[in-house]
Amino acid sequence: MKLKELVLLILVLAISVFVTRFLVTVEPAHGTTPTGKELYQKHCASCHGADAKGVEKMAKMLKVTIRDLTKLANIPDSTKTWPKIIADGKAKMPAFNKKLKEAEVSSVIAYIHTLAPASGKSETPAAKDTTKVTK
């Protein structure tokens, strides 16, 4: 990796961490349970986007495909594997088993379902990835 690309990568990561930690994070009131939306914004939005459709810059930086979760949410049985993926991580997605309780994971998944199109069907039959890495 060239020095210029490395510096850019570090800069993008630093900005993402800053935005996630200080601007996007919504802290629940003391003694209350955070909502699925609050948890999603804190732990997921930096890569998956506020709309759950994926952040193209993060996909390029990490050299991965970030799936459009709103499309996947409407495919029957597609979210059955999500609790395990969220808990254990997958590929470059980190594990959240030490950060989120089972009920919180369920709350995040329920919130993602609220972002999915109301039609009850995905916009594309195969839930095509919309955030691709270009080489």
C-alpha cells in the first residue's frame, strides 16, 4: 500500500471513529435500556450507514462488500443468521458478543426491519449488494 493511500485510510478511519463516538452516538438516559435505534447508531451506522444501506467509502476502505440490510431484511429467513453474525462477527465485521446482550441484538435487528421497504418484498429478488468495492 502506498504511503498516500495509507494516510488516507488512517484519516478515514479516524474520522469514522470520531463521528461514531462523538456525533452519532446517542446515549440513553441513566438507568434506561437503549433502543434498537440507539444501539444501531452507536455500533453499526459507521459501516452500514444510518439508512442500513451501507457506506460506500467504508466498503472501499475495508475492501469489502457491505450488504444493504434493508433489502436483506425482507427476504424470508434471511435474518435468522443475524444474531450469530452480530455476536461472532463475520469477515471484517467485528464481534459484538462482549458489547451487546442478546436482547439488545434482537432490538437492533427489529430496528433494521423498520428501515426496510414497507412492501414486504425486497426491491430485487436476490437482495443485490449495492455497496461494491471498485478496484
